[in-house]
Amino acid sequence: MSLLTKCIGLAKKAKHRYQDSIQAHQPVYLSPVRRIDRVAAHERICAMTFDDGPCRLPANPDSFGGKPLTLHLAELLEKYDAKGTFDVVGDTSENYPDAAGAAGSASWGGIAYDHYPDFQKDQEGGVAHCPELIDRLLAGGHQITSHSWRHIIWGRKNVVYGKRRHMPGLDAVMEDLEKLDRVMKERWDYSIRLSRPPHYVDRIPGGFTSYDAYALMGYQYLGASFDGAGWLPLSGYEVEVAATIQPMEKLLDANPDGLCGQIIFQKDGFNMARRSPVADGLEKQLQLLTRLGYRVVTVDALLAHSPFSDITPDKADAQNAALLLAAGWCVAFRDNTLRPQTILTRGGLAQMAYGWEGAKKRVALIREKARPFSDLKASHPYAGACVIAAERCGLGEGRRFLPDAPATRADLRRVLTDRFGEAPEVIPEEPLTHSAFFALAAELTGERHESE
Ligand SMILES: [Zn+2]
């Protein structure tokens, strides 16, 4: 491994540790867009995502007769009755003028922009140029998710990509996402439901983030919990192939259930050394998973099996919350946890009821530089939903909203009446928990799972 790639690996690790420590001290909010990294599952079920394709170029080294890499991956998955989630790009051919960076560096495929599958080979990749590969993936039952049209990072990322061009703001990000969404709908009648930002850069200039863009698109954020490796260049191909399987073997040796509910990150393309260890590594991974009785399913199927990351699908809270989720309520936190014993606040109640619509409202409030309440800034994650709750249910207190105050039975009655036209006769004692709310609202949707 070169010193540079070692540094990139270490920098990423340090960054993740730093982010973890920040996250531990930051409040987590209910959100219409949940980041799906993994789900809680007792069964041996997992998903695999493949970024940056489709790729018509053959694997490198090519031991597969010149077959397009994406086709090879699809056939391998199908051989093991597995379904993949292909996180595709639209077209990187407009990302010029540009120059190729040093081989083995993060800018190997372009200094100002990314180019897939390779610099000056943009016509061999992307949905726009490889519709036959999208046909093939859909015919094989694989899922398509959006990795954006041009794969331009959404905001500045100085550490690794200091010289990269990034998107100027939310409108440009939306235009790019809408393009891929529209092409998939028009050509394949296919609705995208999940998206992963290029290089996971979340901050968008203008005070917005990926979560705002996804809320406007109606998407969920596609994360991952397990690195299938293969993207980092090592000393040679065999070493890179081994790196795709060793961490998985180690994890499953220690605990054969260790991958239950996890989402594995892989690449449908070349690593920084312009090699594709996934072409040989994937079969070894699938052999191991099959031997242990794992089902590899699409991320959609994984979410249908278990929607949340902290509560398994056999629990009443998960079942009640899943009903509400399907009815458009925002019952889970941004990290896709349910945390049912949390005390329901007024802000939380507003967000649960009006979170989707509120996300649009919040974007408008930020753009207008509005201050909707004296105790709530426009940038607060619940600002839009609180404005709607005040308008529809009279849930404000003059200039104040009191978003952190526990929700009262009267607050709950007003919101349920607005959403369902009625409220239940009996409401539990205050303080109300999220769990109690799920049970009440699920009853009003017509189906309810009794607490175990
Ligand atoms: Zn990517």
C-alpha cells in the first residue's frame, strides 16, 4: 500500500471517530428522511450496494471474456440467488475540462470531477450510455438507487478533494437528482426510493444538507454499515481480492449472525489503482454467505423485512410504527432508530404529523430568512412542521412554540383530530411516550398490534 493510500485510510478512520464523538453529543431529531445504514434483524438477511456503475468496461484484470463488469456482477449475484442494489450514476461525460490525477490517488479518475468508469471513458458508463445494463439489472430483480446524475460532490470537501468542483447550492443538486429520477421513470417506469450522495458529502452551500434534498425528492438516505472493501488500492490484485473477503470471514467467524440486517458497501467500478477486485471477491463473499444461510436481498426488501435499526420487526412498537410510516408519518429518528421510550415533545409531535410537508416549508423559511417563532429558528429541523401544526391545530403559544415541552393530551387530541378527523376517547397519562403515541395512532389507522 502506498503512503498516500495509507494516509487516506487513516484520515477516513480518524474522521469517522471524530464524527462518532460529535454525534454522541448532538441531539438526534425525528426526520422524514432516515439514513438507512442497517436494520435490526434476527434472521440471516443482508443487502449489498454497488456504487458508481453501470460499467460496460470489463473487469481488470479481465478473466471473464470481456464481459461488462456490471453484467458480470449481476450474473454472479443471480448464480447465488442474491439480489443487488446498484447505486447508479447518470452520465459523467459533461465533467470536462478536467485532467486525470495520479494513479493510485483519490483523483485517479479526474482532478476537478469524477469520471466513470474511467477518465475519458465516460461513454462506457452511466445510465445514459448503458441502458442495456439497466434493462439487464431490472430483469434480474436488482434494485436501482440514485448516486446522482453527474456524481459532482454537493459541497466542499477539503481533506481529500480540495481541488474538486462542487455544486453551488440546493437548486443545482435538485436538478441533478431530478434528471436521474426522470430518466428512470420515463424510460423504465421505475421509481427511485433511495439515494447516496457522491462521496457521502452531506453539506450543501446555503445552509442545506443531503437530508433537505432527499426530503424534497421523497427519498431515503442509502447508507451502509459494512465495508466490502475493494475500493482501496493495495500492493496487488490478489491482495485486494483477499481484502474483500477477510473482514467478512473474521466477523462471521466471531459471530455467524454478525451480518444480520447489515448493508455491505461495494463498487461497481474500478478502485484507485484502476483494478476491480470486486469481480473475484464477490463470488467468495457470496459463497461464504450462502454457506451460513444468509439471504442477500435488495435494500427495499431488507426494509420491508425490518424498517428500523433498533427495534426488531417482531416487536409491537416496530409494527405500529411501520403502519404509521406507510401512512406518511415521520415516526423514526434521522439515524433510523425508533427509541420508543422517548418522551413525546410538542416539536416531536408536530414533526411526526407534518414532517414531509414541513421539510418543504422549512426550506422555504430558510430561503426567506424567516423567524417563525421567538423560540424556534427556521433552521431547526422541526421548524416547518411546527409552523404547519400552529396553522392547522393552533399548537403555537403566540410568538412561542415551546418545541421541547412535553406534549399534552390536549396537544395530541388536536393533532390526531386534524389527521384522522377523530381522536381516541382514552389517552394515556402524561408524560406521553413515542410508544404510547404509536399505539394510539396505529389504532386510528385501523390496524393495531397489541403490546407483547
Ligand atoms: Zn461514488
